[in-house]
Amino acid sequence: MSTTFSWNIANLERHTADGVVFTVHYTGTYSAGAYGSLNLEAPEPGSMTPFDNLTEEIVVGWVKGKLGEEKVAEIETALQAQLDEKHAPSKAAGVPWAKLQ
């Protein structure tokens, strides 16, 4: 089963004086979920994207870049495992005599 993972940005924390984003809250959901927060370093002088010009795509790039390919793959593997378990559960509960008729 092939899954496409969508990363979303739930919230950004910034300094109001200069608009520098210092924490990103990200999510990834599709009947399975992940939530995390990531602290960021201040950008180099002259390289800052103004807060009002940020897009979700830009910030997802920051998150994935800071986490690194291995951690992103680890998160997506864990999400895939959740989806696989929902699709074909490995455990169940109940008693055989209480089946609905």
C-alpha cells in the first residue's frame, strides 16, 4: 500500500518586534497522526522571509530540513505503521458469544 504524506503547519511562534519565527508546530494526519514542535535558529541577516510572506510550503521545508531525511522517514514510517494497523489490525477484543445477529 502506497501512502502520500502531507505535512501541515499548525502554528508558528514569532518575536513580535522583528517577526522572526522561533518555533514551528507541525502535524501530519490521515487516520494516523503525528504532532511535534521544532525550535528554529534566527536567520542570517538579510536572509529572513518576512512573516506575512511565509507559506506552509516554506515552513514545511524548514521542518523537514531541520529534522533531516532520516527523522522524516522515521515519522512517516511510524504513520504508515499506524495506517497498516488500522487497515489490518493485529489485535482484537470481544467475546465470541456476543456477536450481533
